[in-house]
Amino acid sequence: MSDVDDELDHQGMAIELIDAFIEHDLAGLAGLDAAGRAAQLRARQAVYEFVDEVWEGAKARGLDPATDPDWNAVAGLRDLTNALVDHASQAQADAGDEDHG
């Protein structure tokens, strides 16, 4: 990794992005029908599960990604994709979709 990457707080940037995007995301999700919201939840869940598997795979290999700066980008992506899943689930609940959560 380069020194520039070491100085970036990818996880912090992801959290800022989540906070700035939530209103737009929820509005977009509210504009979908129940099937569209369900499709969004499935797609977002699949991406989160992939990123989480990268994280968990590191732990299974004996690494500690939570304390290793080289894993900050993965931590940020985990936070971001988890938030996107939460937004889709929240939109389903807000709309009263039967299969939410």
C-alpha cells in the first residue's frame, strides 16, 4: 500500500457517505413497488455478504482486520453495504411490505 492510502480514513469516509446518502436512498426506495424494494434488499444483501466474507476470511487466516490499517477500506465497505441493507429493510417496513426485514 502507498503512504497516501495509509493516511486516508476509508471507513470514516464511508460513514460520511452513508450519512449524506440516506435521505436520497430512502426516497428512491420509497418510489419503488414492493417487488423493487425486495429486489434491492436481495442485491444489497448479496454485496454485503461478499464484503463480510472478505473480512471474516481475514480473521479466519489469523489476521485482525479491525486493528490493521490495511483493512480500513474493507471496514468502510462493510459499513456502507450494511447501511444500504438497513435502508432497504427500513424502506420495506415504512411501506408496510409483507416480506420486509
